[in-house]
Amino acid sequence: TNHQKVQTSLLAVALVINTALNLLLLPRFGIEGAALTALISNGILCVSGFYFARRFASIDGRALLRAFSKTVVPAALMAVMVWFLTTKIHFVFAIPLGAIVYGALLFWNGTIDRALIQRLLGKLGYKQI
């Protein structure tokens, strides 16, 4: 669609915001400040990208929201589970358990299916199950 300048501009704005917020938040909040900075700058990039994409292409907002929720809800459940588990067991064990739960939830809600798993295993060199 030849709108690369818009995308480059959005990335530049996100970079400036990210850098400014890191300069403000890192000294005071450390790694949590960096995480918050990443969340804010990537959120701005996502929302502004969606706004400009809608100007140039027809996007079904409801379908996008459904697809978004199929990954965000499992991710939120995984995050809560990992957060809770890290209060009980070492994070080295909590994170893989969270990944397993996330994968199971994606399988349960239909985001990934047997055919996708088979294609991925095939690309990794495994024979079909």
C-alpha cells in the first residue's frame, strides 16, 4: 500500500517515548520501570498502528477483538498462575508450568489445533504423530 513512511514515523514516535520514559523511570523503579516503559510505548505503537491501518484498509474490529481475546485471556490466566506459583515454588519451575497452561488454553479455545501442531513438528523434522 506504499505507506511505509507512516509505519516508520509510528516506530520513531514509539522509540522517542520509550527512550524518554526509560530515562525517567529506570533510575527510580529499575526493571519494573523498564517493563512499564515497554508496555506503554508498545501500547501506543499498537493503538496508533491500528488507527492508521483502519484509514487505509477495511478492518473488522469485532473479528480483531475476538482474535485478540483468544490469546490475551489465556495469557492473563497464565500470568496470574505464574505469579501465584512463584510465591510457592521457584520461578524456574513456575514459568514452564505457565507455558504448558498457556499452550493448553490455546488448544482448548481453538487458537491452535492438531493440524498446526503437526505442521510445526514437521518443520522441526519430526515425523507425523
